[in-house]
Amino acid sequence: MPTMTRAWSRSRSALGALALVVVVVVAFLAGMLVERLISHAERDDMLRRYDQALREHRARVMETEKQQTGDPAKP
């Protein structure tokens, strides 16, 4: 019976090592996912600010062009 116990002990420790590897890999992938979600949220905020600044700039340019041409539609 001692050989049976050793084999069972070895397979149990191998299973434990495999479980540990799986947990580490899952934790690593979860960390990568969280990091990507955060960076995408920051990127979206930056793109929103850029888009708003671009709209404001274009509106100022259009207003300046209207003033330079003396647009009669302006009250």
C-alpha cells in the first residue's frame, strides 16, 4: 500500500501545482483586462475633449471668416 499512497500523493501535488498555474494565469489575464479597460476609458475621455476643442476651433474659424466677409445674414 505505500506505493499506492506515494502515487496518489504525487498526483495530488501535481494537481495542486496545475491548479496554482491556472489561478496565476487567470489572475494575469484579469489584470490585463482591467488595465485595457482603464486605458480605453482614458482614451475615450481624451478623444471627447479633443473633439470638443476641435468643434470650438472650427466654430471660431467660421465666425472669423463670416466677420471678414461682412456676411449680410448677420444681424
